[in-house]
Amino acid sequence: MILESSRGPYPFAVQVSFRGNCLFRYEVDRKEWVEKYFSKGETATINVSNGLTVWASNAQAAKMTFQAAGGKTADLELGAPGEIAVKRIAWGHAEGTWALISSDLD
């Protein structure tokens, strides 16, 4: 779980910062894939309405920061150095609350 919401799902922004070289692909709201090679120190901002799928060639190089309510942030580490990571990030509903959840894809 990355974020919780008692009000329901809402659009979110993700800041991706790169700590090393990484081929990074993402798909926002099941639309067109975007792919770019990022170097250490570069950043990307992704605005999402419903869901996000990401693919990283060097999982440890990409750190994702999600904006939470009240100015708080939540971080998501994708994986280990050299690991290929594929994740789906979307809202899910359980036990009367909504949560932004990250799940691994094959």
C-alpha cells in the first residue's frame, strides 16, 4: 500500500528521480507507452487519473515519490540494482477504505 484515502480514488502525481542509468517505460491510464533512457540526476513527473504501469531496466535507479494529502509524500522503491521491475499502480477498495496499491507484473 502506497497511499490511503477515505474519500475514494483520486488522480495522483508521481515524481520519478533517477539515481543511476535506467531505461524507463510507463503507461498512464492504459494509453500509449512512453519510453526514455534516463541518467543519474534526471527526473520525470507523471500525472495519472486511474492507473499506472511502469517498467525499469535497473529497478534500484528509479525512486518514485507520490503526493499524498496534506503535503505528505510516500516513496516506492522498485527493486534491486540491475533488476528488471514491472509494476502496476492503481487504486483498490477493501474494508471500507481506498488504497493506492503497487503490484508486481510478469
